[in-house]
Amino acid sequence: MPGPDRPIVVIGPMGAGKTSVGKKLAKRLGRTFVDTDRVIVRHHGPIAALFEEHGEERFREIERDAVADALLDPASVISLGGGAVLHPETRERLRGARVVLLAVTPEAVAARIQGTDRPLLQHDGLTAWQEIAERRAPVYASLADFTVDTSHRPLVHVVDDIVRWIETEHA
């Protein structure tokens, strides 16, 4: 198994499975796992409240700092919030990491986001998700070193694909 020379960062739209895949990938590779959304919640409180009280711009600054801290550990697998890639400094920092994009279809994500408290989906649910995902797609694609679809596949198969890619990258 390749050594931990660079962090592995999991990006993608809301509901793609970044946290679930990231956890399983970290365990499989014997790396530490960091979910930047959970770090933010631990230090600043619920994300929905941050959005409401301080706005998206301030939230993205907090998120930028959480990502920067997480990237300091080359032996980590890091799951980013769907919009973390919107901050230019975060995009620049990701250039030194292995970036895995998790893609997902709207049909597959519909059940995953039901009953969510995600601030950007509060009004239009799946329609809002589609608009956000389409708007962010070019940014995700520009950062991704490897892309895997999580729509209808067991997580273990998604993780297998990522591990194979990492092993091939080091061959």
C-alpha cells in the first residue's frame, strides 16, 4: 500500500456520500479521517445556524480555515463540504492533494437529502440541489484527479475503485 505522502481529499455535491466513503477509505488505507463539516460544527456550532447568523461568506471563511488545517496531515483522508471548493484559497491548497470527486445523479440523491437541514436546500429541495450541483460541476471537474459515481453502487465498490486508482498512481 502506498505511503501517506499526500492527503486524499473527497469532494462532490451534497448527498454524494463524501463522509461515508471518506471514513471507509481512511480505514482501508490506515489513515486518519477528517470531515471538515464535523470539525466546523465541533468548533463553531451547527452549520445551519452559522449560515443564518453570519451568512454564507463568513461560513466559507471558517470552512477555508478548517480545510487548510486538515490538509496539514499528509496521512489523512479528508471529506469536504460540497461548497468548500468555492473558496479560491481552498482550490489552490487542493492542488497538492489527491482529489477524488464523487459524482451522483439527481435521482439517486433524492432519497439521501430528504428531511435534511442543509441550509442551501431549505426551500426547493431537489431543484435547489440540481442547480447547485450544476453550478459547481466545472469547479469539481477542474480539481478532480479521479472521479467515481456513487449513484447505485455499494460503498465498498466505490472504495475499491479509489484504492485501485491510488495503487495505480504509485505503480
